Amino acid sequence: MDTDPQAHPAHVDRATQDHGLARDVLAGMRDIPDFPINGVVFKDFTPLLLDPSLRDRIVADTVHRRQGRVDVVAGIEARGFILGAMIAHALGVGFVPVRKEGKLPSAVHSRSYALEYGTATLEIHQDAVSNGERVLIVDDVLATGGTLAATCELIERCGASVAAIELVLEIGSLQGRDRLERYDVSSILTV
């Protein structure tokens, strides 16, 4: 899987308000070749967390779009926890972790799914969200869409609705957005 930004020009998601944000995010990310398996170029956003100003701009971009429109933020393990918790705090709403299998202590809903390089299972506490709550799902990267589709299913199993999905980066060539057609999906940039 080639995710080299030179091979696939980056573009800004139309929902993004801070047009320089996409450029700065792209410049701040790093590529890790052959991770987690050979042939995959992992788009690592952790360097962005070292820059408080850029990190605040990423959070503000989402808050601008979602203020007053969500009741809870759900962050997907593990990088979605970081941004999701910051976004929940800025929105003044609760935060729910969506975890890998076996990490949550109470009764859970589970969903297994295929990754581009294997399979995985996600879980959410059965009482994490309430009927009718509007949930904003946050993660770092949209690749094939399996992780996000599984998370949407878990939220809906709890009786809540998926208000929107917010991402830092979308890898367009993997067409993950196609699996999420019925949801409001925003990414800062697509490569």
C-alpha cells in the first residue's frame, strides 16, 4: 500500500475551516515504512502532538463544526483516545473509549472486522451511551474503513446515533469512505 503524498496529491476536506491546517498537518506527519507489516507505509500523527499550537488548531477545527451538535465523543483506541478526549473537553461533553478486545471491565458489545493487514475486534461498554444520544466518533486515520464501520455499529447497538466522524487524515486510494456513506465524515486532509 503506497500512501506517499507525492504519489497522491493531498487535498483539504471541504468541511475544514482552517485552510493552512491541512498543509501544516501534512508537514507534521511522518511516514513509517513497513509498519505494522511489510509493504504498509504507516501515517504517524504522533509528532503533531508535540506542537501545542497545531494540536489546538486540530481540536478547534472539529469544535467549530460540531459545537452543540453532539452529546458524547467516542475515541477509538489508541490514537483516537488522545484527540477524542481533548475534543470532548473542548465541547463540554463526555468521552467514551472504544477499546480493543478484552480491555473493558464491564459488559460490552463486541464487533470483529477485517483490517488491510489482518482482523481485529473492538468493544464498547453496553451502557457507554444512552438511547438517542448523538455521538461524535474521533480517530486519526481513515484507511479501509473497517475500524470506523465497526465503531458505528457498536454505537448504534447501544441505541445512540452517530452524529459524525472526525479524522485527521484519510488515505483516499483505500476508499474507506465508501463504507461510511451514510455518515457525516470529515477529515482535515486526504492523501
